Amino acid sequence: MNTEKNLKILIIRFSSIGDIVLTTPVIRCLKLQANVEIHYLTKNKFVSILNSNPYVHKVHVLDDYFQETIKILKSEKFDYIIDLHKNLRSLRIKLALNCKSYSFNKLNFKKWYFVNFKINKMPNLHIVDRYFETTKFLSIINDQKGLDFFIPENVDLPLEIKNEIAEIPYIVYAIGAQHFTKRLPVEKIIEIGKKVNLRIILIGGVEDELNGNIISKEVKTVYNYCGKLSINQSAILIKNSKIVISHDTGMMHIAAAFKKKIISIWGNTVPAFGMIPYQTKELLQSEVLNLPCRPCSKIGFDKCPKGHFNCMNLQNTNIIAETANQIYENTLFS
């Protein structure tokens, strides 16, 4: 659709890595189908995810000084706001800018109902497809081309890491997650590492570095790069990997953007929330089914509310490792 004038639209999504990556089809389709000038408001630590996106005209930072952010945004004179975060802070911004806005329906009541009564009333629809509800006013449709992730041209791996992994195929395992109940215990990751016939590279934040060290000491074919790389550098490793193993976290969605073969591991959250890897080769959703306590949260906890952590402690590491081995062997001989 071509509009009569070049509209200026502000997209709001403050966090986090995966949630921002999941908005990229909306960005692309708005730009290509309506030729709008797209601005994006997010937190400072996530700006690097968007800076190289060719469909984004300008990235704005949610400043600690809220009124300064409002002042800058007002000066842009937006025609519309697309709010893909929808919280009190985004509401304050919409009220302050006083222009027409369209907000994403987070379905919080249905999620609450699912968590508390274990009855799934969620639509059988991925969150990306639900995001597109906010673009109907411009007749934008999903082009079904999946997610985007653009690595800046000036970003590369540290030389010592490039040399260490040169010309050797590997699996990336994103061992982090924002909450403990989304992460497979260290001893289970060690079990996987010992059963996989391929080098494993661990990625994650500084907070994952200690666990990565424990795992790499136990399994000689595991290399720990947790806490050593930026988001974009981790994306380089994902892009060049044979397989990606990930918990329900942002790196899983970056892997989906590169159309990687993915093994996803689910703890307290469930695929039915609509956040599975989007339009890619997800070869295994590893989860412990029929637990009466699951899902226990739409986000996660610092410890298992029941104390047993069965959603992760009962994960079948044999199936995870065998799937990875079979994927790699099929890749070699296909």
C-alpha cells in the first residue's frame, strides 16, 4: 500500500532481545508496503539490535530522564504510534505525544488464566502474527518472510576466538535466560555435552560465565564464551553454527532470524504462549509434558515455586543429544 504522504510512525518496544527481534517483520512490512518513516523507541542496552536495520530511520533511547525523552519524541511530530510493549510507561508516552496510537493486545488475562488454572485459552497464533493486528489501519499484511537480524559490518569476533573455532563445525548453546526457571541445570547441560558428537560453544551474559566455566571444565569439547561477546558477536556465532540449542530466550529468536536448525528447551514457560521460534527449522521442542504445575509463570522465577524443578530436572538429555547428532549427520550426508 502506498500512502499519500510519507507518514512518520513511532514503534515502541522497550525490551528485551527476543521481543525486539520478534517485532522485525512489522518493521519490514511497514516500510516496504507503506513506505513510512519508522522510528523505534527502546532501552539503551538494546539499541545495537536495531541500529543496522535498514528499515528503521532512527532509534530513540528511553532515557532515565523521562521528560527529556518526551521532549525529543514530541519534536519528531509523529503521525502514529504502534505500541508493541503496552505498559504504564508506554501509556505515558502515548498520552504525552497526543497522536493516534494502536496497541498490541498482550492477552494478560488469558495468560493469567492459563498459569493459575492450567486451562489454555490462548489463540493458536504466534505473537508475530498478533503484532500485525496493530498495522491493519494501513492494510499491512505479513509477508511471511520471517524475522530479521542485521549484524553491523564493523562487528567481528575477537581474533583469539576466530582462531579457536576456525574451520571446525560447532553447535551454539545459549545457556542463559532472564529467570532461573527457564534455564536447564548445569549438570543436565554437562550430560548433553558428553553425548553430543560435535563441539559446543556456550554463549550468554556475564551472569552465565561461572556456569559456563563449570560446564567447559567437565566437557573438553565445550568452549565457554559467556560474558565475552556482545549481542551482535553472539549473533555471528549463531549465524555460522550448524545447530542452535536454546532455552526460551532472545538468542533463540536470533537463531530463528537466521533460519537455523533449533532445539528449544522449555521449563516453566510453554510453547502455547506463542513465542516459539518463528518460521524456521525447529527440530525439537524439549519439554516435560503433563506436569500439573506447568506453566507456573508467563515469565519465570528465581527458584522453582514447588521446590522440585521437575520441568527442567526431568528433561531427557538423551533425546536432546541424539537429535543434535542426527541433525548433524544428516547435514553431512545430505
